[in-house]
Amino acid sequence: MTAISNIGLPMISRQDTTSCLLLNRKHPDRIFPVLGCCLIILLATLPIVNVLASNDLTIGRMKVAIWPEYDDPGVLVIYDGRFAEPSRFPLKTSFFLPKDAVISDACSLSPKGQHFCQLYETVNRGEFNEVLLYLPFPNFYLSFHTYPDIEKTDNRTFDYLVRTNHKIEKLEMDIQQPLRTTAFTISPASEDTSMIKDFNHFKYTYSPVSSGENKLFNIAYNKKDRLPSVDIKYSRMSGDKVWSSPYETQKQMKNIIYIIFFTGITGLIALLGGYLYMKRKKKNQNV
């Protein structure tokens, strides 16, 4: 029976090891095909461990904030949530963002409250960009600005589409009305409204949300100026940001283990090859 460890290395059980040794003693000429098959399986398995983990993740709770013209002439968007299976981390995953998104923060939150800001890769997926990043912890936080084609008039309207690529057990939406606006409308309409620090907030809750399910919102309002609601850049995160990840340390250690592992396999093959060669040579001399 073959298993996969937390860091992606294959482990062979004692029963498998004993069977392999018995096979080698009874049929020494078969050792190379057996080892060759083992190496092929290992090489095929190792690269896909994290890829498989990222395709079937479930987000337990996710909050999406859409705040037009808050600290910028564009739209501030925040994705804040936690994946449902913390035992599977660290791993690589991705999110779909608008093509014009300018990312401010792509972070993971540790149990002690530290924000580990991650390097990320952006891949063009047509209508959207897919942002791939490693998360050392199940909590994630992405903030970015997007710049929809808002007409340069007092009457402004735009669409925002939340595109999911994970199943979400509970999705909470928060759309904030900019200051100094009138005739503010959202489609679909919200039945949960509140005022927080002079801002009107319109909230939505969806449970559950399937992977690939989209949530489209049309936002319209009248505003006579092009100034943002506040004159400082927004940052909800408290505490220090750490621009390095414990995952990178683990990743480097895993690479070292891979090198040692395959070096050992290569050395074992060389020793067995030498042993079989000398045994066959001695047998031929006795004939």
C-alpha cells in the first residue's frame, strides 16, 4: 500500500518493502524493471500532489466587499475568507479576478494574526484573470482595485461579477454606497441595509455557492464629483505584514528531501547493478 505524506513524498509500507526484497532475492534479473516502474510512478505522482489539492477545495465562509470610489476613483474589492479544511495547508490555489484588477494585498493570515503576503502569478483566462498563489494557512485576504468603464458623467453605472472557482459554504456580500451620492440602486436589490460610519451598506448572503457559480451585481448612482469618499488608502489588516512565507521554507526543505531521496535511489541501483554484474561474472568463470 502506497501513501502520500503531508509534504508530498511517497511512503512505502513495511509489507511492500518485504515483498520487494523477496522478489529481488528470488529473481535478481528483474530488479531493474521493478525499480524502473517505481521511479516512473514516483516521478508521475510528485508534481501533481499540490495541483490535485487546489482543485477540490471548499471555502467555509467568504466575505466580498465592493466599495465604489472609496479611496480611489475606481472600485475597491476585498475577498476575505477561510478554507474549510485547514489540515490540507499549505498548498497552491487560485482566484478569479477582473482583468483590470490592480492587487494591493494577497495574504494569508496565521493563527497568531500575522499577515503573510504572498507572491502570485496572473494567468489570462479570457474574460477574467486567474491569480495563483501559495497559501501557508487556510485564511486568505485579497484586496484590489478595478476600474470599470464608468461614464464620465454624474450618472454612473457598472456591473461587477463575482466568479467562483471553489465551492463556498457561505458567501456574504457587502456593497457600500459612496459618499455624496444620490439615486443609489443595486440590482438585485438588498433586503439587509445598515449605516456604518456614515456609509450605507447593502448586504447579501448566499449559502451554499457551487464552484463556477457567478453572482452579478449592477450598481448605479448619481455623483457630481470625481473625488473618492476618503483621502487615505484603505487597509483593514491590523498587525505587521510579513513579506515571506513559512511555505517557502517548507518548499525548499521538500526540494532537498527530493534530491536526497533520488540520490539514494540512484546509489542503490548502482550498488545492485555492480552486485549483479560481479555475481554473473563469477558464475561465468565457474562454467
